[in-house]
Amino acid sequence: MSHIEDNIQRAGFRLPPSAAPAGFYLPALRQGDLVYTSGQLPLQDGRLQEPGGKGKVNELNQQDAAAAAGTALLNALAAIKTITGSLDAVERIVKLTVYVASESYFSSQHLVANGASSLLVEFFGEKGRHVRSAVGVAELPFDASVELELIVACNHSYRSE
């Protein structure tokens, strides 16, 4: 197990197996030193995990949506691991983009995104600090509350598929 995976376990989480894509795309792709993930949903064992219920986020369920962002993040990290072989290959989290299915009046997408951002720093330390976009959208696949993408810089010495 990698050092980063140890950090994930110590924080009370587990890295899931990488999910099969739901269409004609790759879960993650390496180009040079960067690995890009496709949009990741808060799925566990193939089922949407939404503690506060599926659908649009508002002030009443924003903490649940932040937890769902953490689940989606774990899926993104699992996709990265399939490309690098180990999360220890990650030299830097470069960018996190979080899409939040939002009620028309909801403007705290940044607080939902903190559910993933805080975990990146907890798991990766300083190299987990990143730039970020948090975007409100009308709908997401499967009526999920959040979807996220990661871009990470990786060490050349780890394998690439």
C-alpha cells in the first residue's frame, strides 16, 4: 500500500476500485506529466451515495453534498491510480473542478467543493493544495448532487497505461 493510501485509511476512508465508464470515454488519461480524470460522481459499489438525497443542492443539504464530493474525490483518485499504479506517483494536485447541481438561489458551491479540497490536503499534505473551480449547474448525470474532475502532475518513474 502506498503512503497516500495509508493517509486515506488513517482519515477513515478507503480507496475504491476504479469504476467502469458509463459511456465511450476513459476514466483517466495521462498526457506527459499530467493525469486528467473524467467527471466522477459520488458512486460506491456502482450506486449513487447521496446522504442528503439526490438532486439539487441548497442551504439545507450543502453539508451532505460536501460529503458526496469527498466520495467522488475517492473515485477520481482510484481512476488516477489505474494510470500511475500508485498514488505516490502524484507530485502535485494541480486543479480540482467541482460541478454542483444547484437550486437557482444557491450560491455556496465553494463550500460544497471544500468537501473534496480539504481531503486532498489531508491525504497529500502541501502537494494537495490546488487551484479550483466550483460551478453551479442545472442537472448532473443520474441526478447526482456533485461531479468533479482532477488534474494531477505525476512522476515519470511510475508506470503509465
